[in-house]
Amino acid sequence: MSRAADDAGHGSETAGQTTIGGMTTDTPALHLAGLTKHFGAVKAVDGIDLTVGRGEVVAFLGPNGAGKTSTIDMVLGLSTPTAGTVEVLGLRPYDAVGHGLVAAVMQSGGLLKDLTVAETVQLTASLFRSPRGTAEVLGRANLTDIADRRVGLCSGGEQQRLRFALALLPDPELLVLDEPTTGMDVESRRSFWAAIRQDTGRGRTVVFATHYLDEADAYADRIVLVRHGRIVAEGTPAQLKAMSSGRTVRATLPGADQSRLAGLPGVTSVEVRGDTVILQTRDSDAVLRRLLTETGAHDVEVTSRNLEDAFVALTSDTPDDAAALAAPTASTTGSLR
């Protein structure tokens, strides 16, 4: 449990369960019910229902304007829902933040450029009743070597790691990350997620929004896809990739007839790049037979769909992208060239 459990007036023992302001150890980390947020005529969040269990790592994905940041703001108590409810560890967001049970790493803001990294951590730690030690959080965020560097001289990635260190100070039960690795290089991103995974191994819950689909694929236990303020799909990375079933067939085929290729069995889209053709299909075996027996196609490659394919198919407003989830098209005959 968080150190906040030791705060006077907030902790008690009932029937073998630790409670904090009414929260028990089996209370979900996050529960959203009918969550709605309107800005005038714009429905930024349009009836989201979501429960996140303790210790889960959940990625919140969607195109720009899907409602991710508006939802995160309501979870953190920075914005009030138009309708619906938000419970963070069984509490109202404001109360959960006040008890030190939830912390956030945002994309920007909140840093004083003239202080050193260590001074920033020490100053922020003074605001909490029982914070983690400065040396500990600097080490967790891989900042020990630059502790004496002024924040204004830190790179964007280093400043983002500093925000991560600050978020760790209250030892929160729930960590909310909004584009947490923006500005980080590859090595820093890997180090950051290694630290996150180590924390979740101790029971911490993480909810994060990101545009790096590879991060969601590699580190999330569950992915929630949002479009136009609504959840359109959720599941493990493998389950979401399975929703965009099929394969990509790539081959060298000079002078290819794109319309003829589009008529092959199960083909949902065709792209021609010079002498290279790229076909999305639900029946790669049939496509391969036609390509290899009726054309001069060579250098043929077949690959499975990835999370990006599922993301585009499930969140796109373009009919051609949505067609990737549709039933296979009927077979047609004729020459391919």
C-alpha cells in the first residue's frame, strides 16, 4: 500500500482488509461509468465505461481528438465530468490525489528551469508527508548522473524523466502517464519502461496514453482503443491484433494492374509502389497461388498484421481502412496483368 495509508485519519483495518478512505485492497484502481465530457456542442468523451484492476498496465490509445486527454484530466480531478462518475481507488479523484494515492507524468509544464534536478526533487518532496527519498527516485528515473544539472539545461527526454521521478515521490498506487516518453531516445525509453515494469511488479497500477504503438504492444497488459470519445475495442495486444485478421503480401510485379489485383479473393486493399505491389488480404494462400501461377511476380513476402494495422482499422473514419475488418470479398477471374 502507499505511504498515504499511514496518514492519520485515513487508514484502518476492517475484517483483515486495509482501508484508506473507504478503499479496500480489492477495490479497482480505476472505475469509469457513463463518463461524459462536453465542451459546448463538442462531445470530447461520450459515455466511457472502464474498470482497471489493481496492478494492471493499461494503454489508452486513439487518434488525436479521440478524448484521451479529456478522460485523463477527469481521472486526475483536473476537470469535472458533464455526466457519469469517476472513482480512483474507490475515492473521488480529488481525494485520491490529496491522499497521495495517484500521481501523473504529463507531457509538459511544471518545472522551474533555474533549479537543479536534485533541488527540484527535494522541493517537491517537501510538499508530501512521507515521500520516498530523493536518491531513491533519482535512481529509479535514471537521473543520478545529472542530479546537479540545471533543469533548463536538460534535454526534453531528461525533463520527462524528471517528471517521472516527481510522480514517484508520494509512492502512488496509481500512476497516470500522458505521452510519458516524448523526447526520449530509444535507450531512455527502454530504461523508463523497465522501471515502470519493476514498479508494477510490486502492485502499482499504470494507465498511459501514447502515440508509440510499439510501447503499447510491448508493455501493456491491456489496450483500450478510443474513437470520438467512445471505446471501440479493448483487450490484450494479441486480441486486438487478431481483430485485424489477415496478412500483407508484398511482391515485385512490374506493370501490375491494380484493379485486377483488387479483385483477387479476400483482398481488401492494394498499393502499388513502382514495381512493388502490397496487398492486404484475408486469404494469402489464394493470392499467392494466383500471383505465382499467373504472373511474373517474384521476391514475394507474407507478413501478419500488427498493432498499427488494428489501430488504423478500428479507429479510422476512412471506409477503406474499416474494410480491413470486413468479410472477404468475392473471388473474380481474369488476367492480373
